[in-house]
Amino acid sequence: MASNGYRNGTGTNKGAIKPPASSNIRSSSFKSRLPPSSNHSPGSALRRTSSASFTTAAGVPGRVRVAVRLRPRNAEESTADADFADCVELQPELKRLKLRKNNWESETYEFDEVLTEFASQKRVYEVVAKPVVESVLDGYNGTVMAYGQTGTGKTFTLGRLGEEDTSARGIMVRSMEEILVNVSRETDSISVSYLQLYMETIQDLLDPANDNISIVEDPRTGDVSLPGATHVEIKDEQSFLELLRLGEAHRIAANTKLNTESSRSHAILMVHVKRSVLGEEVAIPTESDKSSHFVKPPKPLVRKSKLVLVDLAGSERVQKSGSEGHMLEEAKSINLSLSALGKCINALAENSAHVPIRDSKLTRLLRDSFGGTARTSLIVTIGPSPRHRGETASTILFGQRAMKVENMLRIKEEFDYKSLARRLEIQLDKLIAENERQQKAFDDEVERINLEAQNRVSEVERNFTDALEKERLKCQMEYMESVKKLEEKMIENQQKHQHDGFMKDKCNGEGPGFCEDIAVIKKLLEKETHMRKEAEKEVNKLKSQLGQHMDAGAGGDAEILKLQIALEDEVHQKKKLEEEIIILRSQMLQLTFEADQMRRCLARGGSGNAYPGLDSPMSQVRDSLSGHKTPVSALFDQVGVEKILDLLESEDANVRIHAVKVVANLAAEEANQERIVEAGGLTSLLMLLRSYEDETVRRVAAGAIANLAMNEANQELIMVQGGISLLSTTASDAEDPQTLRMVAGAIANLCGNDKLQATLRSEGGIKALLGMVRCRHPDVLSQVARGIANFAKCESRASTNGIRSGRSLLIDEGALPWIVQSANNDAAPIRRHIELALCHLAQHEANAKDMINGGALWELVRITRDCSREDIRSLARRTLNSSLLFRSEMRRLRIEL
Ligand code: ADP
Ligand code: MG
């Protein structure tokens, strides 16, 4: 009954309809004209907003529906009015009512529903109350009110309990029945208050002591509530019936006390329905793709609605205030509420600017029912008696005016914070419990895995340590045994060699003992190799065990680390063992080699030169050429050149010496040279020269280089790697004749390379060669002489081919005096080289003058006469004869060849 509510704005259909009502009323059925929606739910058609508490913004127009119900004649009327016709005539099919003025005149009124005296309670409920109840279930407020003269059936229509005859049940019981059927016991709740309004006082029919309840209006929403009233929760129909009975009893008691009748008070039953619903899922189209939607989950909402059932006091009081038997005060008060209701309805029907809601408690209580947001149905009850025609007419007019009141139905929803919080709490609780359970399970599992890992780690560790220790001891013992045996063999061999030296006639140099020794050593080595393989296998096994374990175990990092360290130790040990094996092998190689050498010497009766390649390159071991490998080569294959070369960098000086010897011996064999160079042996040997620390090493390295330097390709490599200057430095440093012999031999070999002439000179090679004559050892001198001869030969070849001209570099470097001086050396090899050198030098006119001045001519002449070799004699003669300068000098000196 809000003053600012929506109203029927036409204002054309006032009062009685003569002729029948305008088309808009005619067309309206009693059932609401809410927008069509599924399952009869006006609320679902409405847009929800996200505010915490709200009503729907626009609302749905909903006119107050009015039905008229005629009570059948009662016994008294049947007799008293037997001769008179009813004052009304109903045309229910046309929803019209004719009110007879007299026998020939009547007025016709149209209602939303016209219920005859035969209308059943069920039908009355269905057409009057059911739509309202359904709206309430949907979340709207609803009002069903009975208006009419006392005795016309208001209480009969609304309040009958129908205890004996369920078909007699009135709207209150049927409404509750319907509500109970439709709500959920888990999520929804229903409570009722039952009140009586009498003389502007609100009494609680559920608690008679509570007899002055005040009305509270929410200034923000305009909602009316009675906080003082008792609210009783309803769980089933039975409890509701009891409540109604109780209320009725209290009403009678109260009225007796107040000395009045029920018909003078208004009875108001309020049913509060609270329902939990889920908001709609909101689909939001994305910008890119209109067809795909992001769906927001529904929000928990609570709908609070109220069904107000009002059994008004008899309407006759409106007209007959101060009627007999009543106090003036009472009459005024009773009239106040009803007349205020009439005024408000008039104002609303006429679209009046002022609606006097505040004039009475009844209008205040019903402010939402008329002109507000509730769906309202009014049933006006009339009696048939022509004696009460006036009352009936006034009731009909009241109903007609009420039909013009337009409400704006609005649903009211709130976020169900409580239930949301409750739900979230339960969910949270569940999650916490689950989390705790999972954490506990996880902790247990971790502990179990840790324990298992620890056990496994210690087990593996134990096994590993045992195995390692065993293996280590075994290897150590085997190794020591091997070394001992080798030493014994070595001593034995040495003794044998000495003995063989003296007894060479007997033994003829063919010591079968050597072969046996070698066979024994070989066996030892094989055993050693086998053991090493076994050890490797064991280590690999343990490694894979460790790997598996590391995969499986989550914990035990420290143990694994320890294990890894142990493993690394083991690998280190294994490496050492391998190194030792290589050393052993190479020692054996060396021994074999020496034995071989010894045998050769014995066979030759020679001096036992360990480096055969130098004096006579062609005298190298040539066994390999005969198609089968020498024992040395076979061993070399077994050990592998890389491993021997690695030993050159060993930390152990003895190992280094030993290794360099092996390399030198191998380098003496042409077949091995390429492999040695490919494996970087040459570079390693040159490095040894550079980082000179031990004379033996230097000597042997130089020897090996000398042997390698026999090959042309290697000569160039030596040059490229700075070998000439390294050899030159060694030549000037060294004192040991054997070292000098090796260095001289190496340089001599380089001197035989046509391409190296210039570099040899520029890097001091020739100077170094000549410098070495300071050592008078014939072996050294022999190598120097060979170098000079080689160099002279190359120069001569180049000059003949026109590649070079001018004086010999040897003469430039001051070699001539020593050449001349050595031409008569006692040692045949020296002499032979010098003689050749002189011949080569003499072949070129550019050298002739210096040679003559240096006394070389005399030597050449001597060669033509004294040289033991015929070819050299004739070479010298030819050379001298072909030179103009020599010839003229010989003529001058009167020398004849
Ligand atoms: P009110 O509440 O309007 O004063 P009641 O509901 O007390 O009227 O009705 C008065 C009497 O008429 C009651 O005895 C009631 O049983 C009877 N009555 C009312 N309406 C009907 C009806 N539609 N059919 C039969 N009896 C009725
Ligand atoms: Mg009554």
C-alpha cells in the first residue's frame, strides 16, 4: 500500500460497471498475468544483480485480484427470506455478479472470479490463494485477505481447519500444505506468527501475554516487521494445525477478556518462507569468440518471502459505527483500521497523490499488499439475504475498487552469507582434514623410504667395501708377485746374458731361455690382464648397483656421496693399477727388446749397441719385413702406443725413463715409426728435450728423435715443431758423448733433406753440428761428418738442378777447416763421410776458391790417390778435373792426377 507504488493509471473504471467492465478487466483472469516463464516461477524471469541485498530493479506489474464468494442461505435465511429472492444473481461463467436493486433493476459487476454458493473450498483455494502461494514459494510476498460483512463466510473461507472433513479445510491450512510440499527441509525454513489486531493494538495469538506488539518499518527498504511477535517454526501440517487451534483458543480467551467478539478484530496469520536457491550460472561471451562462454559458478542466494493471510473484522462496522452494544471508543478503533484500508484502496484506485497508509496499524501492516510489491488476492464474501443488500453493495464496491490497485511484484533475494559461510566452513574443514591425512601419509612414506634407503645404502656400502678391499688385496698381491717374478727373471736374464757372452760358442746366441722367459712373462701378463678385467667387471657391477640404489632411494644423500667418493677412489686405484700394468708391459717390452738386442749382438759378437738405427739406418731390426711380427711388435700391439706415450708424462721419473727407452726402441723399428708419430710421439719426445731434467731421458729422447728423423715426412714435422732449435740447444748444452751422438745423428738426418737446408742454417743447426766436434768422441764426430756429407750432397744436388747458386752454406758457416782437418781422421766412418763431403763441395765452382785457400785441394788430391774406395777415388778425380779453378791451381802447383 505504498504511496509511491504503481497504480492503475487509467482511472476510467471507477465504481460499478454499467455496462460490464472495460476490456482490460474483462480480459484478465484471476490468475496472475506474470510474464510467461518455466515452472510458474516469476522470479526466474527476473534479472539478478550482485548487490548483497536487493529486490529486483523493475518488478512485474500485478494487479490486486478480487474474487467474490456468495454464502449459501443459512437456516434462518431459508425460512425468513423464503419468499424473497437473493439480492444477488451470479453469472460465474461470465465472472459477473448482478446486484438487484429491486425486482426490475439490477447492477452488474465483473470480478476476477465469481464463486457461487456451491463453490468448493478446494476451488476457492485454487483460484484465490494458490497463485499467491506459488508466488510466495518463488520469493515474492503474497497476501490473501477476506473482506465482508460478519457472518458471510470470511473465517469459513480462510480459517476452517477441516478436522473432521478435510474437504472443508480453508485457505490457511491448504496454503501451508502446499508450502510444506514444495520446500526443502534441509535448506528452507518456514515459520509463522499469528496476530490479532483489535483497537489498534496488536496481540500475539501464540503468546497472549505479548499483547502490544509494535510495528517496525525498515527506513531503507520500507519493509514492515513485527520483531516482538512469536515466530514458530513449522515442520509439518499437524504442528501448524495445532498452532492454529492454539491461536483460535487464545483469540477467544482474549476476546472474552476484552468483552468483544472475534468478528470485531482482524486476525493476521504471517507465514515466513526462507528458501535457499542458487543464482543462475552467468555465461560471459569472450571477445574473440562469441560462441564460447566462460561460465561463472552460481552464487548461493536466499529468498525471504512472506504470506500474509488476513481475516478482517466484519465490514459492516465501517458503515455502522457506534452500532448497538458497543462503546464509542471501540467502534472508532474498529472502524479506524477498516476505514483506513478503504481510504487507502480508494486513493490507490483513483491514483491519488496521497495514500493514508500511516492512519492505521492495519494499513501499515498491509502496506506491501496494496500498492506494494506483493501479489495480493482479495476475496469478498457476501450473503444472499436481501435484508443486507446495503452491506452487500458496499462490500461489492470495496472489491471493485480493490481491483484497480496495481502492485509491482518484486522478488527479494539476498546472498546467503550464512549458508555460504557454513558451506565453506564445512568444505574447509574437510580440506584441512584431508590435507592432514595426506601430510601424515606423506611423512610416513618419506620416513619409510628413508629407512629403506638407509638400509640399502649401508648394505651396498658394506658389499662394496668388502669387494673393493678383496679386489685391492688380490690385485696388490698379484702385482707384487708379478714384479717379483719379473725382477727375478731380469736378474736371471742378465746373468744368462753375461754367461752367454763368455759362452757364446756353446750357446751360439740362440738362448731358448729367452723365449721361455718371454712366455712366462706373457702368461703373467695375461693373468694380470684377466684379473684387471675381473676387477673392472666387479667395479661396473657395483657401480650399476649404486646407480640403481641412487634411483630408488629418496634420502641417504650423504651415504651416496660417501659411496661416490669410495667409487672415485676405486676408479683412481684402478687407473693406477692399469698404469702399473702398462708399465709392467712396457718393461717387458723393454726387456724383450734388450734381450733381442743382446741376442743379435751375441750372434754378431758386437758391442751391444742399443740404438742400432743411428750408424746404419738400414741395420734396423727387419724381422717384421719377413712377414711375421717380432715379439717386440706383438707386445707393442698389446700395450698400445698411446698408453706408452702417456707414460712419458708419468709422475714417476723411473717410469718416464723407462717409457722413453721403450719409445726409442720402438722408433728404431721403421714399422712402428708412423704409429708413434701419429699418436703424437714425436711431439712428446721434443717436449722431453725441452723440459730437460735427466740426462738419460734426454739422451734416449734424442735417440728416438734421431731414429724418427730418418723419415722424410718426420724431418719436416721436426722442423715445423721447432725441433731444430731444440736439438741445437741440446747440442750446445750436453756434455754426455752419447747424448751428443744422438743429437748429432738427428741433425745429420735432417741435413739430408733438400727442403730443410735454409732452415737448418737459420735455426743454428749447422753451427750446432759443428759445435759438437768439441767432444772428440769418434761416435759424435762420425755423426757430425755424416751430417756435413748429407748437407753437402743436398747443396750439390740443388746447385746442379739450378735451384741454388753461390758458395756453400757449410763454407759460410766455417765448416771447411774442420772438414779439411778431419779428412785424414783415423776412424774410417768419419773419413768416408768427409771424403764424400769434399767431393760434393768441389763439384761447384763457387766453392773452389775457398777450398783451395782452405787446403781442401790437397785433401781431394789425396783422396784420388789414397781412398780405399774406388768409387770415391774416381769421383774425386772427376770432380777435380771438371773444375777450371782446380785444374788451373793443380797446373800451378804441378799436380797431376
Ligand atoms: P464471518 O467470519 O464472515 O463472520 P463465518 O465464516 O463465521 O463468517 O460464517 C458464518 C456462518 O456461515 C458459519 O456458520 C459458517 O459455517 C457458515 N458459512 C459461511 N460460508 C459458508 C459457505 N460457503 N457454505 C456453507 N456455510 C457457510
Ligand atoms: Mg469470522
